[in-house]
Amino acid sequence: QVLYSTAAAQCRLQQWQEARVTLDKAVVWRPEGRTAILDMALERVQDCLFLEPMQVPLGEFFRPRKKEVEQLDSKDFLGKPKVISSIIPNDEYIGFEPLRPQKQGFYEPSADALR
């Protein structure tokens, strides 16, 4: 569709040879058996007739085929949120940081925590 519309613009600019080359590229890249529109367009370019660019519906830039959309499953790339708390009784730090070096005696429960 992009190459066809490019060829249509080239026809409007009277660049008939460039339009033919562009349509030849489109024929090569198009799946087999689906070149009828392009064959008609090549004939029009040879006769120096203008092509109309393909119209895209308003508000739509790309619409994938139904069979491609039906097979889509939602994927959770981030995973489920987890609450992580410290198992160190005296650790009052809240936030994110890399591992801290351990301090001697810091990881033992305080006297208040034992009561």
C-alpha cells in the first residue's frame, strides 16, 4: 500500500519511470496471486494515467488482519507486585538501595522488641 501510494504521488509529479520502478518493487514484495491491483496500476502508468492513492479510513493508520489479532494473548511482563519487608528487627530504612555492608550487633533484636 505504501509503495502503491508512493507511485501515485510520483505519477502526479509526472515521474512515470520512477512510478514504474516503485510498482515493480511492490509486485516483487507482494505475495503470489495478489498482484491484480498492481498489474492494473502498471498498465495505467505505462499509458501515463494518474493513479489514485489508497485511502486510509479516518483515525486509522494500521489495521492488522483478523487472524493475527485473534491469536494475541495479553502478557504480563512486569509480574505481580510484591511487598518486601526487612526481617532485620532494628532496620528502619524505607526505600530502595543496593545491599549494605553488615554491622556487628545491628541485626540482634533490641531490648524493647523482646518485651
